[in-house]
Amino acid sequence: MDLSVVGQEHNNGLPPSLGVVLPAEKPAVTMPDLPSSSQAPSLASHSDDGREFVCGWGSAFINITVTFPMNKLMFRQMLHGISTANAMTQLKREGLKNLYRGILPPLCQKTISTSIMFGMFDQYGKLLRYYHPQLSDGTTMALAATLAGCTEAILCPFERIQTVLQDKKFHGKYKNSLHIAQDLWKFGVREYYRGMVSILLRNGPSNILFFGLRTDIKERLPDPGQAWWGHIITDFVSGAFLGAFISTVMYPINVIKAHQQCQVGGPFQTMRGTFWHIYHARGSRFSRLFSGAHVNYTRALVSWGIINASYEMLHKLFYS
């Protein structure tokens, strides 16, 4: 499998969506990575545009609907530093009607975010290879992954609203996502972007690890042969273990982000200040910043396994 997640050759020509931003004075024949104009896709062919975005969106939609309860359990442990049993007791006490409370923001945010992650990684990669063909494949991949992660961060308000919805101290104050969005407005636009720096520091490295290692991991798994189910299993396994590893490494950053975003109004806390506050509040034990990490690891195994397998299935469907 190629390093690119789109399953296309790196020298495939630019789609119409990118062609409009490229200067006409640069003939394609002068670029060693591009085919001649006779080989380039027709401007009338729009079917190639957006398919990576659609594949990413669909894979995230499937994933969110399956894993939301597990994610909520992990969030309670992140926020309160409690055991899995205590977090489950909280959710049982609140009842089934509150189990999916807060699903709309992640459903909106994560589907769009994953769509941006796959789609913009592909788009940025093509732009970098066109304008900077001297860059190595590894450098191009890392830059494209980082830029895609930064683009994803514009969806910070969705994560912000989800955090407030899931925190039990706000259950009696806010009715739904729209109610929170309206209340945050009185504090100004910046209030929607609490935790933005934490998100940026999480997204960039996470994307680099994901796009840089997913192909290598799959190639080291047993050959699935021609069986369709074998490819689904290998895609699930490679995505699952890579996602679980990345989620665990980035877990403390998500803890800091959750604490920053569960505050409504007041001064903005820095990552450093938030870290030391959590550290001292949890008995000056760094290991307690990983409260809920085992649930997070399990959730990521399922979540990223589903995302990767669903993405590959949709990718094959759209490109077949």
C-alpha cells in the first residue's frame, strides 16, 4: 500500500479543485512529478473532487454512533479522576435519557473533523508536491498532516460545547447545545475557543503519527489474500492499535483541554497553569493524569478500528 491514505499515485495530476489556484505560467511538463497535460484529468470531471472528504465523513459518522457511551465514560474519569466503576455508577444514576446527551456536537464536529483530516491531508500534500517538489516524501507527509490538523482546529467550538454538555455540574443549567452556544456568546467569540492551544498541540503530532505509520503497520500484518473480510480485519486492526497508541500518548493533553473547556467565563488558563493545578489536585502524582486512560485505550481501539476500516471500505466503493 502506498503511504498516501487516498490510495492514489503521487504523480496523478491535480484535480480541478486545486487546478484553479495554480498559476498558468507554470507548464505541467516542467514538473517531474506531474504527467503531461494530455494525461491530466479533464476539467469536466468533478467526480474526483471531494471523495476523500466524503469517505472521512462517513467513517466518523459510523464510529460516533457506536462509541459515544464509552467516550462519555472516559470523559467523566478525565474530569473527576474517578474509577471506572464510579463513572459507570454516575451514568446509571443519570439514566438512559442522559446517556446520549451531548452527542450532537461530536457528531457534527467529529464527522467534519475527520472529513477535513483525510481530505485536507490529500489536498495539502498535492499542493506541497506541486510548489515544493524538492521536499522528501516524509517531509511532505509531515507538513500536510500538520496543516490538516491545524485546519481541523477551527472546529474547537464543537469540542467546547460537548465538554460543557457532558459535565454534570451544568446539567441543570443548560438544556442543549444551542442553549450553551447562546450563553457563551455573551462572553465573546474567544469563549468558544478555550483550549485551542491544547487542540493544536494534539492534532498536529497525532496526524503525523497516524498518516506516517498506518501503512507500515498494515504491511506488517499477515497477508489477507483475496478475501474481502480479510482486508476489513487488517484495516480494523491497523487503525485500532495505531489509534489506541496515539490516544494514550496524547491523553494528558486531552485532560488539560477538558479542564480548560469545562470553565464558563472568567480568565483563560494556560496549559502550564492547568497542568500544575490538576497535578496538585490529584495528589502530586503524574500517573493520576492518566485516570481513564484504559477506557480511552479501549475506546480508541474500537473507534479508530471502525474509522480506518470504514474509510477503506468507502474509499474502495468510491474509487472502484
